[in-house]
Amino acid sequence: MNIRITPTRLHGSVVVPSSKSIGHRELICAALAQGESVVENISVSQDIEATCRLLQAFGASIEEIPSAYEGRTAYRVKGGLTKQGEALTVDCGESGSTLRFLIPIGLYSGNTVVYTGRGQLVKRPLEPYYRIFDEHGVSYKPTEGGLPLTVEGCLQPGRYALAGDVSSQFFTGLLVMLPLLDGDSVLESTTPLESLSYVTMTLDCMARHGVDVQWDGGRLFHIPGNQQYMAGTYAVEGDYSQAAFWLAAGTLGHPVECLGLRHSSSQGDEVIVSILQRMGAVIGQTDSIAAHPSQLTGQVIDVEDCPDLVPILAVAASCGQGTTHIIHGARVRLKECDRLHAIATELNKIGGCVEEEPDGLIICGVGALTGGRVSGWNDHRIAMALAIASQRCSGELVIEGAECVRKSYPDFWQDFAKLGGIYRVEE
């Protein structure tokens, strides 16, 4: 689907989707609990559907029920994983979180599991798990490139070591599973641990479900065994990684107010507020967070703990003045696409001035863009960032493959229109 956007300044209020990252974690913890839980305020996306699909394959019961939150979904989850008696083939879609979080859960369930997926997911790195499997006697068989991947065996309590500079998703997968084993374990990061906020988010979710992990704040996690996840009712907060698009829009256009966000969140992407303020944005925070038209200026921005913000920060910097240097962003080359290359390529097509570095971008603010045809790269964050860039285009902007927003934000184009965005679907 190609979207043709007529440039206009966005304005108004939007209820941001619930946090996809927290949604994954809440559903997994509920599925591991004995008894019935309700996970409220879920914004359904392809990634969330993939996590539900795998948890159901492993034995949990998950059904949609009416939500107390308008326009959202609630899930009733009856926990308990079971061995199915024969190898399971499960489809992770394009969700890296689903795959990496649930490989250890698949081992705990006792099943032989064949993991499949699509798009870039089939090439996303899994070597940290392979090293653990080699050390702990787990059988695995990847195909060339990665997926399908067959995993069979079980993990025992003990010492586990992972490199902390690839993805925090591997840590989340082990942290969630290890407390269920019948003895204590230690998880160690062999390098400085990046994306700390995502690990904190995991530990917060586990604590809400009654599971304790002792973390020294650095590289060591002491994990008591024989723990149980508690069933209950849990509501997911709004997603700062999605709010980032609308807050940037407010600085580049007319005021935009984001509703449904929690202040002092464990989400690392909450830093979008302070980053935009450092760039000169006027942002008001009450019960909601509102961004106002502002002249943005270049800054050095370290994205080690907020890699998902790279595409929209590149757009904001391009529409400002001065030079912005985005650093420590090498890992975003391994997302749904190479996001450093993709956002640099597409912004340069429409009048931007963006230079790639191995782990970042150098962006010279040009203030205004030209419009033209760009690609969404089958990456939801690239497509949404380019939609926000349309506000500063002098001519129409056509985004090819704009349906990719369904991965995380299926209602993005409806919300874009509610804020005054003008677009039509190209034949």
C-alpha cells in the first residue's frame, strides 16, 4: 500500500497506543502464572498477536474480552505450559521480541519447537543463545541464515553468561524463565549491558507478578529458583516509542497532545521528552504531555538506551537547524531493516543532509524538505517517521509500503488523519 500525503501541519490530541514492550512482558508473565489473569489496555498489533500465538502453542489459554479502555483490547489468560507430545512449529511473524523472549520459555515447556518467521527476522542474530545451548547441552538446528530454528532440550539451574552489547532481549528471555527452575541461577553480562531500561522494564514486570531477581545494577543478576508468577489484573501503560512520533510532530507543526502516558515510566523511550527539550522543544507536562511548535537545534544524542527513537530523531534534526550527531546506534542496523541506512537514504531523497557513520548519523538541519517518493523499507518506524517529515515538505510525499505500520501501530494512519493529516491510498 502506497500512501500519498498532502503536506499539512498536524494539530490536536491523540491517545497513544499501549506499550508493546510492556504488553509482551505482561502476557508472558500471565501465561507462566498458575490461575487466571487479565491483561488490560492492550493495543493489538502483529507483534502482540505473535506472542499470543506462541504462548497458546505452549499451552496457555488466551482469549480476547471487552476492555475497560476505549478502543483497546483485554486478554483473559489462563496460565500453565504443557508438553504437547510432538514437535511444535510456531510462527513468530516479524517479531524479534517474540522469538528471543520465548525461546527459553519453549525449553521450559518441554517441547521440541521449530521457530519460523518472516522478513528480516529470519536473519536477526541468535548466536548468544547458541553459545548458551552449547554450554548447557541443548540441541538446536538453525537453517542457513537463522530461521527456521529447531530447539530441543532443557535448561538447568546454574551460571549463564551473555554478551550485553547485542540485544537486551536475550536477557529478558532468560530472566523470565530462570526463576521457575528448581534451583538458583546467576546471569552475567560479559560486556557492559546496553539498553538497561529494557532490562529494568522486565524486572519491574516480574516484580508485579511476585517474582524476585537480585540485580547489582551492573552485570550480575542473582535469580532464586522455585518461584511462581502470580495471577492478577494488570494494565499496560502508554507507549513512549509511539508517542515520540506525535511529540516530534508537535514541535514541527502545531501543538499535539499525547494522552495515556505514565510519568516516571520504566520505558527508556520516555527520554524523548528530555531529548526534544534539549533540542529546544517546548513541551508541557500535566496529566498529558503536549509538544508545541519550536525551533530545534542540533545536539549530540546518545541512543544506546533508546535505539527505537533513531528514525524520528533523524527527522526532527533534519527539520531543525545546526548539526545533530546520533551516536551509539550500531544495533539499529539489525532491526526490521538497517535503520541508519534506511532513514539516511530516504531523508536524502527529499532534500535532507544525512551522513551515515558505522554507529550513528551526522545530520545537518535543513529546516524544510522537498517531498517526493520514499520507501518504508517494510519497517514501521521508518514509515511513521517519514509521515511526520511530510509536515515540512514543500510537495506531496508518497510513502511506498506504508502498510508496514501494522507491525506495531495498526491505527497509525487513522490517528494521523484525526490530527489533520491529509492522505490518500495510491492505486
